[in-house]
Amino acid sequence: MRHLYTDAKLVTMASDIHNSDGYQCQDLSAIAVENGKIVALGQDAEQLDWPKQSLNGRLVTPGLIDSHTHLVFAGNRAGEFEQRLNGVPYQTIAEQGGGILSTVQATRAASDAELLALALPRAEALMRDGVTTIEIKSGYGLTSRMS
């Protein structure tokens, strides 16, 4: 299956004398995709006689990488965030049963099925936002219970 996407604002890692950081943005560029893989960009893609679809100036970037994600956990500390914004010290929050230990305990108490059910929507949200690679960390000193 072949597609030619036109009118894209394309961000690439191409570099030239005028752009030393390695990133380059090309306005109204083309992207040729064959069988789910990018096979040509820019002028090379524009020369192909493939079915076209305009991206109407949308920004197209390389996939994002989240190299430090705490995706698998139970519990919710949103209320603590508001307390911290109102000046409540972390130690006070911890003494009241909040803090990192509250989510450590909730995570340890949750079943594998519960943790998976909590993690999947988080991963899906990252993917919707353009993340293509995730390195997941527990952060809770847990060992795997799965065999």
C-alpha cells in the first residue's frame, strides 16, 4: 500500500551548515509511505505518482521516546499535589499517610490484573501524544510476580 502525504511541516534530523543542532523544519514537504514505512521525503517523495493526501500544514515529527516512565503503579497522589501547592510540607503529608509510601503500599496490594488495567490507559495516552518507545520503571523496589 502506497501513500503520498503532501503539505506537511516536516521535522527531520537533517543538518546543514546553517543548522548545527541537527533539527530541520521543512514547510510544505512531502512524505512517501509504502507498506507502513517511510521510503522518501521532500523532493524525492514529491516526484512519485502515488495517491495523495494533504496534511494541510500539520506538523510531522519523529516518534518521541520516553526513557524513564513510571507507568505501572496503583494509588493516586493528586490530592497531595494540591496540598503542596498550598504550602503543606512533604513530611506532614507523609505523616498523614500520604507520600510515596502510600502508592508503594497501593501498588504492592494490587493484583497483576489491576496493575495492567491501570497501566494500559497510561501507555495508550502516551502513544496518542506521539510516544513510540517507552522504558518502564516501577520505582517501588518490587520484584516480578509474573512467571
